[in-house]
Amino acid sequence: MPLPLKAGDVLRGRYRIQKIIGQGGSGSIYLADDLRLSGRQCALKEVEHNSNLPEELIKEARDQFLREATVLARLDHPNLPKVSDFFSTGVRDYLVMDYVPGEDLRTIMLNAKQKNQFLQEIDVLSWISQLSDALNFLHEQETPILHRDIKPSNLKLTPSGVLKLVDFGLVKIAAPGEITITVVQGQGTALYTPLEQYGGDQGHTDVRSDIFSMGTTMYHLLTNTPPTDARQRFLHPDTLKPPRAINHDISSRTEKCMLWAMNLHPDERPDTVNIFRQALFGDRPIQTRPLNKKITLREVLSMNPEQTLFLSAILVLILSFLVTIGR
């Protein structure tokens, strides 16, 4: 197997490698300097093909990569890193994307867990709102695009609070007649993967598969507890603990929507991201929030209707008491 690229290596006379910033089954992800555009940093995602495979299979895989890369390069959305270039070198293909600064949500969640804290629901809802925007954009392309590997570590938060869905390693073009093209063969990450995706490209996946992964991602972020994977839940339905049994501060509305998205059968999930989003947020405006921003009373009340009613009832009781003793 060829060795990973080293710091200082230059690809295509343009991209100078700084360091490895990620590792996957198909290759590494590198931070690189764009020598043509001074000061620009980019991320190079490497797809390495097995040189022991027959030539026709390698050619087919590379053709798939080029078709996918062409589609991704046309996408432009604030919650997706922009794909700016793609090329091949030897047995490796490369996808060049904007480098996204910041930490991924898995790291942010683990930091909170180390402090025996839960992430604030309003922060998680802000991230899910942005993720919904990105997925809706992908799903509503002329030929829908499925991500198939949504998880906390593939969601990166910039210092300004903008969320980016950063890894397209298992992205899948849902073409007519159930024909699909995949950049990298794989099944996603077990904890966040729906049952229908375990069949690889032979299984029927659609937009509801991404909705399942979004629901399981919410579960993990709000409870600091990995969701029971779909196979175990199928065999042992009671193994998934209700989110509010772990984190009592989660609103019932959020829990209900989360579990709806996590249903094992696709027909029992929301049909589209927009339907899920409407159930979760209604007409509430969800603003982008920099991490660790202090939560305001208005945000608490708009996020949690049950808490609003409770506080209103308390306020009425206090006012009634004050009126009574003032007579």
C-alpha cells in the first residue's frame, strides 16, 4: 500500500501538503496550502483504489468518482464546504474542498461530557436547523443526493457558529430506477446507520435514511450516550433508552421528533427533511449561535413550550398571591 503523503509534498504543482487532519478506510484527508491562491487553505480528501483489483473494476470506480466529483463541484450552499477541484495521481483520486476551521460536534460533545454537562438544547437545535438546510438542499437536487454518513464527527462548527457537513465519503446519487453511484463503497457508521443501509448499495436507501442518521446524531448530542445501533434495536426493541430519561432538560417536543426520525422502518419516519423540520421547529426562528453563547430567557421560552406554560402558571400564582395579601 502506498504511504501517506508527507508535509511539503506538492500535488499537481498547486497543493502543498501541511499535515494529515483525518483518516478513513479509503485514504487520508490532508490540510494543504493552495500555491496558486496565496493564503488559501484547503482540504484534500484522498480516495485510494486497491491496485490488486482487476483493471476494469478500478476503471469503474474511478469513473464513478469523477461523476460524483463533477456533481459535488456544482453544489453551493453555506452549510457545505465548496468543492473546487478534483484530480487523479497514480492509484489515488483527490477531492479538493474548502478547509473548515473549528471543532467537530463529537469533540464538543465529549468536552461537555468530561465536565459532567449536557450540551444546551438550543445549541443542538441550532445545529440541526443548519443540517436540515444542507440536507434539504442535497435531497432537492434534480437527481437527489444522499449523504449516508451523518454523525457528530462529520459536522464541524466554525467559530462564528456556522455548521458544515464536511465528509462526502459515502455520498450517493439517487438516480432513477434505483440505480445508484457511490464514490466510496461503505455502509456508514453503525451507531447512526439505518437498517436499510446495511445492504450497502444493494439496499434501498432514500432521503429517510439521512433523516434516521440525523435523529441518532441528535440523540447522541443531547444525551452524551451513543444510540443503540439499529440491528440491536431490531432484535431487542427495549434497548434504546428514552432521551428524557437520560437528560431531563430535553423538551418533550424535541424528544418526540427525535424518536420519530429514529424509527427502524423508513415508512414510520418523516418523508422529507422539511416535514421533520416543521414538526421540530414549527414557525420558531432558529438563529445561528456561536458556541458557549449565554442563553436568554426569550430563547428558553421559545424553545420549550412546556417550560413556558409552567413559568406562566407560576407567575400567575405569584401575582394572585400578591393581589390577595395587598387587599
